[in-house]
Amino acid sequence: MGKGSMKVIAQNKKARYDYFIEDTFEAGIELTGTEVKSIRQGRVNLKESYAAIEQGEVFIKGMHISPYEQGNIFNVDPLRHRRLLLHRYEINKLIGAIQQKGYTLVPLKVYLKGSLVKVELALGKGKKNYDRRADIAERDAKRQIDRKLKESLRY
């Protein structure tokens, strides 16, 4: 794996279903050695995770990293809050968006970029039920159109 290569470890597919994604940020994450080893094995879950800003720092909460089998005493709490590493101007931008426009910070995916573990963080606005239904209807319509086109090309 080269320096610029990217290997996705975990994705939060439900995030795009539940939120309108406005902007994304790439953030580093503060981890212990056994957590990194566990992530490399793909043992991370983003399903119930979210990010919050506390005292000018961004933390990811609810992200589950399974304990590393050979880690014994070095393993930490799998659900502990982990600090995200962002530039000060990015944090200030996030603070402004959250306070003034009612956005939420949602982690979209965890990936390896070279030897570093990164988190893709999104600024999202919650969808209402009717928005979700409209998205599903749109997806179904597109699927039917594609199916009809494929059928017509066969004959």
C-alpha cells in the first residue's frame, strides 16, 4: 500500500440515509497501539457513533473498536471517547455551523491512508420521514428505469 493509497475499514451507510450531507472533513484520530491493531483487522463499528465539540476539541463518541486479542492489559474501553485531530480553523468552522445552522457532526467512514488511521467527518442536517420516503421512491424509480433500459437493449 503506497503513501497516497486509501483502504476503507468501516462505513456508516445509515448516515447518508438519515442526514443531508453538506460538507466533509478528513480528521486524524488519537488512538492507542492496540486500537490501531484492532482497526487494521477491521474490527470497528460506526453505527451509533457521532461527533461532538467539547472545550474547543472534537471528540468521536459511540464508535466501537473491539479489544485486540493479544492486547491483554493494554486494551482500553471499546466505547471510550476519542479525540479527532483537526486544524483550529476547521474546528472553528464546525463550531459556527453547529451553533448557527443546526448541523450535526456525523462520522461517515474510517480508513487507512498510508499507515495513518483517518476518519471522514460530515456536516449533516437531519432528514425528516418524508425526505427519506422521497429518497426511497427516487431510488426505486431509477432502478425501474435502468431495468427497462437494460430490457430494451436486449431486443
